[in-house]
Amino acid sequence: MSDMSRPALPPSASAHDQHDPLLVAQVVAGDPLDPATADPVRTWLRTCPHCAALAADLARVSAAVAREPVPPRRRDFRLSPEDAERLRGNAVTRRLRRLSWPRSRAFAPAAAGVMSIGLVFVVVGYAWPDGGAGSIETQSDLAPLTQTMEVAPANSAAVDSFDSEAMDASVMSEPAPADRAASGLAQKASGVEADEVTSDTAGAEEASRAEQAPGAGALEANRSAGVAEQIVGSEAVPAEPELTSLAGSSPMTESGTEAEWQRWLVLAGVLLAAGGGALLLLAWLSRRSRDPLLP
Amino acid sequence: MDRSAQNARDQLLVDQARAGRLEAFNELVVAYQDYLYSMTVRVVRDPDVAEEAVQEAFFSAYRNLDRFSGSSFRAWLTRISVNAAHDILRKRKRRPAEPYPEWENEAWQPPAPPREEPEAVSMASFERAAIARCMEGITTEQRTAIVLYDVEGYDYAEIAAITGVSNGTVKSRIHRGRLALRECLAPELEPDRG
């Protein structure tokens, strides 16, 4: 090359093999490097003829690229009125183009995320494990429970145990170890889930067992029996007011709360899913109308 | 004309073009078509592709004048043209078989600088051919960064904004591209050493 003449290099290049040419290129270009990196490279440039040659070559290559001529432009790129009319597009195209915005690529996943969360809410709301908190409010839901109460003799025993021993149990302060199961059952009975309601048959059995183990367990068993009576309604012996209060909050009240909560969950899910879907559609329209060549 | 005066003039013309004055946009085209074509043809190494890319760039700029909000119309146009060029190259998925066919034709010569000796002209022609061959050998991204830096005079940050990558990536592309060019040009460089 006409402007690339410089002294010949010594034949040995073994030391030079250890020198990073990228660092040499960076130093030659004047890139800011920390001294710990730049100083050794400057030393190479002074002491290593190959690095010095590389630096000179890079400068010359850069200059040669800048001087490279290009073939002349062969046409005029000015727009004709017909081009302009065509490029403007119709009213719909112009509106769609206005919809596009640079961040729509990031916007679409966010919209999809919102829609997914909404769908999850809807699914969770409908497929809640208790089969719908409000479902026990209907007579048809109560029927299996009533049948269970009628069929199982233990149920009447539980009711009897409530009458005969509830007051004794109420004065006990320390729960007997044998009552843990009954206690757990009472906790369940304070809920309103359908499977818990059906388990009240077992609750009655536990109450029967509690008769054999006097103590606080009787109280707990009676609680569950009391809850069962509340649910069964007029067909069962009503629970004493103070014992009902011992059993915790009213199951029917909790049932209503949970049902309401569920309804809100489903409603929120539907709104989120619809909103996310609308935003996703908007993002899609935006992407379609967006010019891919734009920054 | 310095950059700020250029930007002020461009903004005025853009405003007029937005108002529907096609002549204002065509003034911008006249101001930038030579620059845009020479920059693009250096990047794509094919005059046909370059023409197509520049035309697409001006079309896209006209369609989207409302979206121009930057300070430099030149840089905005450069980015659109670079995107168009890369897009076309991706679609064609090929390298030009005969880049710069004008150079294959011995009759074509770029305008020689005044007072240049015939020997220098011949050497320059040899150098051009070598540079053209080696520029084809590096990646489109490296070539774009080198052209914008060495030829058009953009700094790292401007190139990063134009190409949509980080400053570090721009530096890396430029340096690796130059090293690759140097290796490719080694046969041409060697005789000068001895």
C-alpha cells in the first residue's frame, strides 16, 4: 500500500504471542482504559516491534477505509406527489400508525402477564377446593348431611353427650391428651367446607369416644356436634348459645364471607383477563402498524 | 454548516413537511441522499441493495415524520437506513457476488485528486481493490461500526444509538473489525515492510 511503508520486523514473535492485539487496538484508538491495563500495553508498543507494527497497521487500515471511494449515486431519491400520497395511506392506516409506540414490544408481554393472572384468578375462584362456599346454603347440599345424621347412631350419642356432659366439660381447664383428635375436629367444624360438613359423622363418633375420656375433649366434641346441629337446623337439637360461641364464629357467616371473597376473586380475574386481553390486542395492532425500520 | 445549524434547518423542514409540504421533505432528501447512499453502499457493498435501502429509508422517514422527536434528523435517517440495509441483507441472505462492479471495469475511475502522479493512481486502485475485498470479509455489524466511525465520524455513543447496541459492543466491533481487516490486508502490507 502506498502509505503503509515502515521498517521490516525481526523474525522472532514468540514474546509477541503473549500480547493481546485487542488491547493494542484499544490503546491505538485512544479508548479510556484503567492504568493497570493500559500501562503494560504502552510498554509493549515501545519494546515489542510486532506490537508497534500492529499499531501502525491499524492506523493505516483505518485511514485507508476512510479514503475508500464509493460508486456514484445513480438515481434521485426525491419523492413524487404520487409516492407521497401512497405513503401517507388512508385514514385507517394513519390511525393505526398512531397507535404504534416504541415500547410496544415490552408492553405485549406485560399485557399477556396481566391476562394470565386474571385467568388464574378465574380458575382458582371457580375451582376452589370446597366446591364453592355458598353451595352449602342450599337444601340439596344439606341433604347428604341430614341423611348421615339420621343413619349414624353415633350422631344421637353425640347429641346426648352434649346434653349430659357439656356443663361438666365446660369447667375443665386442662385438655386431656386423648382429645387432640376431637380438638382438631372442632377446628374443622368451625369451617364451612363441604367435606368438613360430611365429616361431622366422624365428629359425632369422636364425641362418643369423648364420653369415655372425660375432660375438655368432651367440650371439643360437643362443639363439633353443636356445629353439626346448627347446620342441620330444625331437625337437630339446637346448640346452647354459650357453647356455640365457644365453637368460634358462625359457620354460616364464614360461608357467606368466603363465597363473597370467591365472587370478588372471579370478578377481579374476569376484569384482569379482559383488560389484559384488550391491551394485548392493542399491542398487537401497534406492532402490526409499527414501521420495522424505525429506531 | 455546523451540526446545530444543520439540526435547526432540518427541524424547520420537518415541521413544514409535517404540515403537508412535500417540497420541504424533498429538500431534506436532496440534503442527505448523497451522504446516505455513500454510507449505505459502504456497509452493504452492493449498489443495488444500497439504492433499495436508501429508498426504503426515505419512504419510512416520510411515513413516520410524526414520530421524529430526536435532535438530529441526520442520525435518525442514518439509523433507518442502516436498519433497512441490514433488513434487506437478511432477506437476501447472500453476499454480493460482484461488489462495486464499477471497479471491475478498468474504464471507471473515481475522480483523482489533483497533482497526483500516475503511479500513485495505479497504487490507489490496487489499494481500493484490496480494501473492498477485505471489507466484504468482515461481518455486516463490524463493517457498519467501522464505516460510521472511520468514515462518517460518529463517536461511540452515537454509533451505539444508531445501531441499538451498547458502547462496549460498538468498540468491540470496531476493534475486532480493524484487526480482521489488518489480517486480510497482510499480503498488501508485507511488501511495504521490507
